[in-house]
Amino acid sequence: MREISVGKTKIAIYGGLGTVGGNCIVVKSPSSKIMLDQGINFQQLRRFYGAAVQPDSVEELREMGVLPPREAYSGVEEVYLTHLHLDHAGSLNVPGGVPTYLPSVEVAEALSHSWWYGWKQQLLPPTLSFREFREVGESRRLRAAQVSHSAYPSYAFRVDADDASILYTGDLRVVPLHRVGGDTLRNLEELSEGGVDVLVVEGTNFARRFHYLGVAEFESLLKKILDSYDRRLLFVSTHPADLESFLAIAEVLWRYGYAVVLVKDYHAQVVDRMISLADYEPEGELVLAPSRAAVKHIPRKIGVVAFEDLRDRRCAVAIPPYAVKEIKRVASRLGEDTRGLLHVLVVSETAEEEWVFEEKKVESWVEVLGVTGYRLHVSGHYHPHEFREVVRVARPKRLVPVHTRTPETLLALFEKYAQS
């Protein structure tokens, strides 16, 4: 833990220093004490746990440094989560039952349906109910503004303590992949109100090597792939919480005459709740065609069709990245040979961050099925050359880098920009 003092206000960093993920920041002033994020440290998780060794309890995860320690919650009056990636959300079994504010209670509840198996059971609230959680927008202790990220919705927070103002960005893109992500810079500027004392900012993409795909490049590449594809069936995968990627793909597919089809009830619930929250109206056909069980929850903005009705239609089937065997199952039921089918996977997070799936095993299944797989990386984080714009709109007196392996780089650039 590192503690930073600004007058009588103290900012304690329990997670996210010198590493990507596991963010946990506690802001303490004479009149209040609140926590911002409480994420999983995936580096620690991989160090101690795997397929053969599973955690016994949420307390064990805290003892092993996978989750913030229990002492971090001592005296905390409220907990706030910027977004629902696990390296920020962590376990919703919060010590002491501290009031916890979520970006969206409905979306969190839908996402939690995938936590019922393996070690992720430790992430569920102790009552298994989400009724006690609150919405970020209901807070009276801080202000929130939407930012673009690969989880929807995502927020930045401003905390006005007794003698200091703190802006915490959470994770963010400067340029959204889809319009539902909002205007990040404008929202940060309004939240800063001409400047803040401290900017706690992520720096995920500093000192990394990765393929750069912006909004225009992403759409152009996807169109090139589809221009030469002549099958009526294809598959697409995004992180279930990444609404921007899902809609960016869907809108291109609709223009090519494809119906976007969800085959898992859980996946449909998550998407339906996100697009309802965003007040988004689908521009083409978006349907749920359950491949196994009956529909448990009737969607609000997604149609429901019988699986057999898909046989004579052009379908882009949306599956979670780990559900690669759905390709075999869906193609078989539709009478399609898997060889030569297309699978487009959109990756938006780094390997160190939340939601690391066993990509090598997915690749092995793709090879066995004879599927052509495209892996498109569209980062959920701003690019280093955009850092100056974040600093410009926030106008901070002091910088605290988190969620980065090279904090010294951000500090050096901040000093350079401050002098220019």
C-alpha cells in the first residue's frame, strides 16, 4: 500500500501500482472515507491458482493478495466501482456489508450468471441477491461521468474531499468504438470544472507492443473480410460486457444482410440489459435463438425465434470467446460444414487484465473444425499519444499513475506537459 497526502486528505493505493489491474483506491478525509474499485489482481491469481488448485474462500483470496486485504475496508463508508471488469469490480462479497455502488445493478446481475462455476463463485454477493446494491448515479458523495471503455457502462469519478479534489479516470478510451460510449474528453472536462488537485489515471498502453486498430481501421478491415466471404453462416465473439465492440460489429453485419443471432440465454440477457440502458435501437435484426434450453428471461429489445427458423437465413452467430464448441453445435444443427466458416474474435484487453481465456485451446478447436479465425485487437484503453489530451482537460496539479507497468513514464510526461 502506498499513501499520498494532499492537505488533510489521504489517498491510499491498495492495488494497481506498477501493475495492470487490481485497482483499489481509498480516499480518506476528516469527514469521509470511500473506496474506488476493489479489483482482482490477476497476476497473483495465476501465481497461486489454476485448474488443479482452486481458492477455498474469498478470505483466502484476500490473504493471497488476489483481492484487496480486509484492512483496506476498515472505516470505509461506501465502495464505488467504475466498471464491471473483474480487475476493478472484484468480489461483490464486500467485507462488513459496506454499501456498494455499481455502474449498473441490472448488468452486474446478468454478468454474474457466469460466476456460478469454479473459483468465480467467490465473487458472488453472500446473499446471492443484488437488491442491496446501488447505482453509481445515486451517490451523494461523488460525481460520475461516462467514459468509453470495453465494458458498458464505464465511469470516471470526482471526489471532493474537505481540502482536495480527486479525479479518478478508471479505464477509458479517448475515442469510442461506438457512439454509445459517449464523449470521454468532454465528460472529463466537465467533471474537472477547470482543474483538480489530483488526477489518478490509468496508463495500460504505455510501453506495450500491440496492433493499432482505430475505429476507421476496424470497420475497414471487417468490411474487407466480409467482401470476400460467400457463406451464409459466420461467428463473432466479443467480451460479453463490451457493448461498443458488439454494436460496431453488428452494424457492419447488418449492412451485409446478416441477422445477428445470440444462442445463449445468458449472453442475450447481458446484451439486452446493456442496449436497454443505452437506449439503443437495433438497426437490423437482433434475435435470440436458444440452442438448448428454453428462454428464461424475455428480452426487451431482442427478438426471440426458434432455432429451426435460421436454416434459410444469413446469420452471424454471436458467441462468447470461450464458447468455441458452439461453432460445431450450431453448424451441425443448421446442416453446415464447419470447414471454411469464419470466426471473428475482437479482443480489447491485455493478457494481464481481466478475462483471460485459454486462447491456445480456442485456437486448437478452430484448427480441428477447419474454421478461419480472425483476431482483431481494438484496445479498450487510450493510446499513449492521447495522454496529453487527458491531462489537458483534467488540468491536475498532481498525477498518480495506476494500472500501468511504467508509472515513471507517465510522471515524466506529465512534468513535461506542465512546463510547456
